[in-house]
Amino acid sequence: MRTGKIQKPEMLLISIGLLITSGSALINRWLNLPDFLTGTLMGFGVGMEIVGLALLAKHKRSRLVN
């Protein structure tokens, strides 16, 4: 059972991070991208996912306190 909804900014950050990460892997499969660009895109995508998850955890903790 769900106790609360996921906030829109957190879900947006996680979704965009997943799209960037998977998109860069797919593009790299067909186009020969430099390793620097592939690593940058992967790192940026994973970073956005981590920020989204951290914000989600922060909001869940604040809901538990209230």
C-alpha cells in the first residue's frame, strides 16, 4: 500500500537521469562516440538519478517527522 505520492521534481529528475543514461548507451552502440562524451553523459544521468533519490529521501524523512 502506498503511503504517499512521489513528488513531481524528484520523479522528473529520476526519469530524465534514466533517459540520459540509457540514451547515451544506445547512441554509443550505433554511433562511435568518444569515451569522454559517453562517460560525461553517463555520469550526468547517474548524477541526476542520485539527486532525485536524495530529494525523495529528504521529503520522506520530513513527512515522517510531521
